Amino acid sequence: MRPEGDVTVFNTLEGDRFRLGLERPDARPLAFLDGHTAVIDGTRVFRVVHVADWTVPEGLHGMPVWVGALEDHGKKVGLTDRNTRAFYVFDDAATDLLRRDLGKVVLVEGYIEGPHQVHVVYYRLLAD
């Protein structure tokens, strides 16, 4: 994914280049991935792919990723991961850092510390 002006383009593994149709609200975070690999489902019309669904298989640093809107759960901040549809909470340091962006979609890289608990190593907001 790469933003180019007002549009977002992506390159396939085969070397083809397409513009993304991000009409659906849940597709708009794709415009902020910039360099991440994504699996995109949608309808192709000429050189535009109108996104119906998407996932991110791994992060820029080769670690597992979780993507979703940040939610406040008392002492912890977490998200419902769009890849697995499961809810995860973050470590204390990440909770303190991410609490200011509640409601925004974020991509988090890290590792599992316990049951549905992620230690965040890297994050990227997928919003303005």
C-alpha cells in the first residue's frame, strides 16, 4: 500500500499495480498502511479494486499483528482484532500511550504475554 496524492495504490506480488476503491468505511484504514502487506478481497473494475474485506498477515517487522478500533476497558486498552474477531488487551505501557486515541483504528505489532494479552512492540494509527 502506498498513498499517492488522494488515492491509495498497491502492488501485487506479480508486479501489477492497482488503485484501491475505499468507499466502505471499514476499508479506509488501508490508506494508512504504507508499506505493509495486506490480503484484499473485493471487486476489480479495470485498474481499481473496490475493497470488500482485508487482513494484514504480518507486520513490517515480521511480528504478528492485530488491527482494530481502540477500546477502553477500565485499567486496560484493547481492540477487537479484525483478523480473528477476538478481543485483546495491551500491556500497561501501551495502554498509557494508546489511551489518547480511543475509537481510532490502529495496527499493533507485538507478542502474546498471556490469555488475550499483547505486549506492544510497534503500533501505527490507521486514521488521520
